[in-house]
Amino acid sequence: MDAATRSTLNSKFYDVDDFAAAQEFYHSNGWTDGLPIVPPTDKAVEACLEWALMPPDQLIGIEPVRAQPITAEKLAINAVMAGCLPMHFPIVATAWQAMMREEFLLHGVTSSTGGCAVLVIINGPIRLEIGANATFNALGNSDRATSVIGRAIRLALINLMDVRPGGIDRTTLGHPGKFSYCLAEDEEDMDWQPLSTMRGIPEGLSAVTVMAALAPRQIMNEWTRDPKEILETFAAEMRANQRHYSIYGGNYAIVIPKQLRDIIQAAGWTKRDIAEFIHERARVRRGEWADVGKGAIVRDRPDKIHTALDSPDHLLVIAAGGPAGGFGAVIPPWMGSKTKAVTAAIGACVDCEPPKG
Amino acid sequence: MVLRVFDPTHEMKMAGTQPAPRLSTLRGKTVGFISNGKEGTKRYFTELERILRDDIGVADVVWRTKSNYSAPADAHIVDEARQWHAAVTGVGD
């Protein structure tokens, strides 16, 4: 650690007998997600801070509702526990900065009975540096980097915001993304602009987007070469979410793997074209609720049209997934537009404001 | 081999929050309900209001609903709550 960043860690420390003892100590204190953790030693934590050029007491941000300060040191401890290497830490820190923006509604999305997880999408050169795999198993265990980055997000929520089941976290069901929910975009195999660029980050910068997200809903359509028919299947899944879960518009993410992506791109469709089509097609009439057992809340507005997206800009189009299979995924929002996805550049301040509060 | 490991939590709890003094009685008091607006709150608060008025004898029951069920109460509700003797709020669907 050089002179500019040299500092001792400020956190309380404990001496444990060995690796196994560390496991029981952390589990018994409620500091884990139920899985084994990497013991956060000073050497490992300081290595993360040094890589990110952050002193331990650097303020990553303040969670606005509970006025909870999040420091680099505490985030790094949780990142190490998750299995992060130093090169993963800047992404974890930036994701947390984005999560603490007021429009993300961090307290609301993490305490709600709705049970969403924080979806993290990585763009830019950093994906290649960390070995993130945007192809096979993109929404599963695709690689070490995305697995541990996603896990670090959750561990820090548990430990720094007390988001524990039955505590602050009142989730009824939840989904496996609450262990880790992170993917990289397959920028090398697409004609489109990266997600981060679509959302305002200059091309060439590494960036992370966070979204309060439900579980992915897989669709399949390998029987057409018409982009409209392919995207109609995505829209149909969004309509189903509106009928079965929440009718209200918000950020949806769709993941388009290579087989379907190549067809759509070959027809000259851009991400903007996709978003405009989906915006038009993903909408339901309120009266449709009566078809799925929700007649009681149709009330006197059966003909009111609800759009899944308030505007095409609210659709996050992500190119990722393995090379074969006419599959795609729709990732619905937690609940309408009460939370908004946030995109932040990693290591660069594109639109800086002083921290609020 | 002894491992020195670090605390991943906030060790310092926020200072300055103390529970309000407990009331000796609710009779003659004003009680506020802060609803999150979910469907299930209506029957619950309706019955609770009946109990408070008929069985306990509160002076008044004030209903307020948050504008966002997953965010803290709006500032104007928090300000108004200072005029109440007690408030009922919580988690529910």
C-alpha cells in the first residue's frame, strides 16, 4: 500500500482459531447468507482498497432512508467474504453507489414483501479484465467474477443494512437471485450499443447498472425469423407478468442470447427499435385481471390500458447468453416505477453531485 | 493457525432515537393510523378504530396513507403525527 492510501483498518477484529472456526463465528453472528465465507483478513481487505485506490474511511455513500453511511472498508470486508478478488471490488463499490441513489429506493426494495433482488449488469472493458463470461449460463453460474460480485452485494445488504429475513427483509418468497444476480453484456458479439451507453454513459467506459428485479422468466421461440414474432413472445411474457403479478409500468430487462439476437440484428433492428416495439405490445387492459382471479380489483376501470413500460427508455435490452437455443429472458421489476434502474460509470464521475444529506 | 478477521457490520448504532414516553391511558387521546395503502389495511384499521372508540374511548382516530407503501411516511404525515398522542404503523399487506 503506498503512502497515499496507507491506513489501518478501523473495524473491530476478532481472532479465530482457523478457517472452520471463522465459518461458525460468522454464521452464528448472522453475518452470512448461509454459505461459507472467505475470512476477511486485513491483508485481503486492504488489497481490495489498494486496488480501488480508496482509503478505508472513504464514504461510498449514505443510504438515504436510514441515513446509514457505507464506507469502503466495510464494503471491502463484505466483498472479501463473498469471494471477491481486488479486481472485483470497484464494481461492487460502484454498484453500491448506484443503489444508494434516491431513485433506486434501496430501503424499500430490500425490505419489501415483494422479494426482489438487485440485478447487476456490467458493461465496458472491465468485463474482460475480470474474466466475466457473458455467454453460457449468463443468468446462472457463468463465472467466478459475476458470482462473487453479486454475492458481495447481498452480503453487504445483510451486514450493513440489516437486510435479514424476518428482520428488515420482510420478503415472503424471494428468489435465488438473492444469493447473486449479476451478469455481463456480450459486447463483443453484438452490433448494438452497450446497455450503459443506451443509458447515458459514454461508450468505452466501464459501467454498472443496478435494477430491483424479480426472477428471470424464460421464453422460447425458435420457429420464426421474423423479429416482430420473436419480440412478441417477449412482450407476451411481460403481459403475463402484468396480469399475474403487477400491472404497473416500470423498468423491465430482457436478455437476448445469440441465436435470437443474430436474427433480430440481421433484420437491421436496433435496441431502440426493440424497445419501441415492446413498449407498444407489452400492455394489458385492466379488465384482464378478472381472467386470472383478480376480478375484485378491476373495479370501474376495466378498459383502462396499463403499459408495462412508461416509455421505451425504461426497457433494458441486454445481449447475453450462450450461442445456441432460441431462448430469451424477461426480468420484471420489483413493483412498477417506484424504483428506477440506475447506471453508474466505474472509476469515472460522469455526472457528479455532492452526496445528499 | 489463528486468523484475525474483521467485523462486516456497522458497529456503531445510530444515536439519538429513544422511544416516546408510554401513555398511561388511551382514553381521551388522539391516535393516528399510518397506512401503507395496501388492501388488507382497511378492514384491520376499521376494526381497530371501532375498538379504540367504542371499547377504549379515544377522543379521535386520524387516518393517513403513505404515498409510497415501500418508502417512509411522507414528511407532512410525520409532522402531523407530532400532534397525536399515539400512532399505529407497521408492516402488512
